[in-house]
Amino acid sequence: RARRPYVPAGELRLHMDLYIATMGLAWLMESPARIRSCLPSAAIVIGPRDPLIRDSETARGFLGIFTAFFYLWRTHDFGRSLDRMLERLAPGVAPRTVITPAKG
């Protein structure tokens, strides 16, 4: 019987954190152009419950993705995960400057 590969939970969490941070930031950089292309009137939206958002499945999808990403940004220490990975790649190099998101 073949043995299954074992990935320690901490290692999986590290890689998931880095993936989520990278993809979330990529979505944030790309989102203004995407939103403008599918919802040109987005500039006049007054909040997440605005009828323009409510009536647009695409806009609601973006809002859901961003809500989940910002929740994970607030609750996971992506910066610490990045420092851990950088320490593996370049041992002894000083860690980055800590920037923490505002809690609200």
C-alpha cells in the first residue's frame, strides 16, 4: 500500500497565507478596471447595500471576495508568514518593517 505524502499543518498554513495574500493583492490591483468595465456607474455607489450593488451579481461577487480577503488580512498575520518564508530563502537578513492594518 502506498503511503500518502504528509504536509504539516503549519507548513500548509504558511503556504495558504502567502497564496491568499498574493492573490488578494492581485485582485485589489486589478479590481478598479474590472469593476469599471462591468459596472460603469460604480463611481456613484454609496455603500455595499446600494441598489447598484444589490442588482449586480458581478459587483456582489467582488464585494464577497474583498470582504473575505480583508477578514483574512485582519485575522492572519500575513507579514509574519512572509518573514518566515524570507528567512528560509535568505537566512539572517533583517525582517521587513512591520505594517499592521488598522482594526476597526
